[in-house]
Amino acid sequence: MSMDPKKKTVVQAVSLVVFMGALAWASVPFYDWFCRVTGFGGVTNVSDVANEEILDETIIVRFDASKDHEMPWEFKPMVREIEMRIGETGLVFYEAYNPTDRPIAGSASYNVAPYQAGFFFNKIQCFCFEEQVLQPGERVEMPVTFYVDPEIVTDRDAKYTREITLSYTFYEIDLPEEARQASLVQPAETNNN
């Protein structure tokens, strides 16, 4: 028994819409996975421990900071660049300041350039792993601990890399519930009458 041509067209159209919707839904996690595996787009790796192999060859790591146009914080690296041995653990700090009269939460996105170096850039500790909340007038120094994997010197594309730039961009986000509640608590007034 064959299907009516109109019904067949409707079934095919609905199937196509469902298939395209599934692809759209899966594209973000797939792209994220692809970037983390390949380092494409400057995505870095995360490591639980420091590297053990340290080469005599050095690399310059530059640090950049920016913020979304609506983010009121001041945000900058405390050093602009360091020269370090490949495989050596580096520690740098970024500074953030909330000049407003309200608590502000922020989240940092990051990128490494050139892109092919992202696969070899390993963060051990980073302020970007968690949301940050700064109280009014609060200034903080936020650490980044990292190393450049020695395998960078044997990679077909990345072996010519002599400088890496680590960039962060801060965005304002909604305050977490506990921070919102804490900002609503007013100090109790004492009555001396």
C-alpha cells in the first residue's frame, strides 16, 4: 500500500525539521568537544598537576584583558608578558575592581592565540573556572597557574610558535542566590534610648 503523495511530503518535511533541530541541538556540545580535543579556536586544556618535563627552549606568554561593554568592573593583567621555559609552571595574576555601589558577579571567557597553541596550553588553576563576585569597592587579584606542554616543539603546526597570547573577557552575569541574599541583609540598628 503506497502513501498519499501529500502525506509523504508532509512526513518528509516533518522528518527534515526534526533532523535539523537535532543537529542544531547537538552542534554546541559537539563544537565544544571538538575545540577541546583539537585546541581549535584557542581553547586550552585543563590539568590537575604540573608538568614534569621542562625544556631549555623558552616561549613568551602575553596576557590580555577585556570586558563586555556593559561590565562595569576594571580588569587587567598584573604583568603583560613573561618569558618561561617550555614545560615550566607559570603563575600570573589578573586584577579586578568593582567601582560601583552594588555587588557584581562576573564570568570570564578565554582564548589563546595562535589557535594551534591552544591544545598545548594547560591551565592548572584559573579564576575563569568559577564565577566571581565582587562587593562594592572590592579589588581582587586572581591567579592563573599554567604550563605549555613540551610536545608543542614536535607538533607539525605549533612548533614554530614563539609567542602565545592568553586573553580573558569578563561578562556581567546574574548574582548567585546566596550573594543576592547577602546584599539584601542590612546591618541591625541599635537603639540606645
